[in-house]
Amino acid sequence: MRNWNRRYRLVAGVAGQPGMEIGEETDAGRALHIKFELEKTDVSSNNTGTISIWNLNDAHVSILEQKDCMIALYAGYGNTKPLIFSGNVIQPSTTMEQADRKTDIDVVDGRVAIRDTYVSLSYVGDVPLQTIIQDCITQMGITCIYGAAAAAIIAAARLPLGYAYIGAAADCLTQLCSAYNIRWCIQNGVCQVHAPNEAVSQRAYILSEETGLVGVPKRIAIGAESTTTDTASQATIYGYEVEYFLNGAIGVNDLVQLRSKKASGIFRVKNIKISGDNLEGDWLCTAQIVEVGT
């Protein structure tokens, strides 16, 4: 794993307004000092994090202070900088640290889609579940990807007596998914719909010492994944907590192929904590990965 030549790119702004971009090194020296602490999970509540930047100019701070400003952070090595977090900015705060000015930015993934989207849906007669879910997600202003099992469940389901709902789109989506024991979450502005403990992609990223694995995987046990009262589907699932050098290509509900002396196998990524500072320390991910198909 080449954990050097670390680089980032941060883009922010509001649609239709001039935005900002920082991160590229210039002839004057290195990129602005940045530090990030981000957390992503597979539940329907928002992913959150904090990005701190030193010595932004006044114009950049003004952009971040605009209502519902969007921010996207890309980070990696050399020219490979995948998207590691996308979301809305919560009111940034600026403080002085001796001669430097530090701006702390709280970020929330899918904040506007979940907070602001209300729907009025009404269907008469026999209606496919897929139609209702897609209409709900479309009104949230986001795109969606489906796990194979969830897609099969949704494609087969119909509501013969119609359906009506008025209220928050997120609550509607939760209601529909819970009724069919499937789940949803938002990752970097994209909705994922999946069955309990299902990955949304069949591609598995190799996680080993050669690809960035740090230390020894720690065995963990996590409670029920099911959204139903069926006790048979609520068995505890097992997996590992792993630490590895930042790899933004690995996301929540992706598969990883763990290769270590203590453990090996195919696992689903349940949650990830991402931390880094471009002036000191390592860029690291700490993830919980769980067994697939249990």
C-alpha cells in the first residue's frame, strides 16, 4: 500500500452560485491544512462528520455559510482521489489558533433530502411497490441503487388496494421498507436499498497487509439486522473491526475480502470511521465488517 503523496480536493457551493475548490498544491507551497473526522453507517439516519480547514479566505468562508451549501471531499494518493464524503454544510465556525484561522465545518450526508422532502402520494387499485419507492426517492432529489435481494423483493411486491401517504419522504421510505424487511440508507448522496446484511455490489476489495491493513482484526458481535419480529431472522451477526490506510473506494455496504493471519473471508462493510490530517499522522479508516449471508 502506497501511503504517501497524500492529496485531497474539496469542492463546495450552492447550485447556481459561484463555488470554491481547494486542495491542489501550488508553486507557493503545499495545499491548505485540512483535518477530517467522518463516520458512515448502514442505517437510515444521516452520515455525519467534521472537516477543519486552516486559513480559508473570507470569500471561501462566505460560500460555506450559504444555506444548504453542498460539500464534497476527495482524498487519496497521487492522482487517485476518490470521493470520501458528500453532504450539506451545517453552520461553520471560525476561531483563531495563534496566527492561524481555523474553520470547523460540520457536514451531514443527505440532510436536505431527509429533512426537507415531504410527499403526497396516492395510488388507486393494484400498484407495484417498485413504483411507490421510486416515486418517493425521485421526490427526494436523489438517485438509488439496489441490492440484488432487495430488488427481487421489490419487483415481486404489489399493493392490490392502492396506497396513500402524506408526510416526510424519509418516513414513507422507512414505512415501506420495514413492511418488506428491507432497509435503506444514503451514502454520498445516493440512496441504497438492500436486504438485511446484503451488499449492494458483488465486487470485493482485497484487504490485506499488502493493500493497507493495519494491525490485527478484532472479533466483534453485532445485534439483529432484521426489521421484522421474526426471531429466526434476528440472529446476532459476527465479524471484525479492522483498521486500514485510507481507501475511499471502499464504502458502506461494499464487500471486502479479508486476508490476514487471524481471519479471512468475504465480509460486508457495516460502518466506517475515516480520519486524516494532511500535515501529520496517517490517513486511516476503522471499519466494522460482518459475515455475509447470516
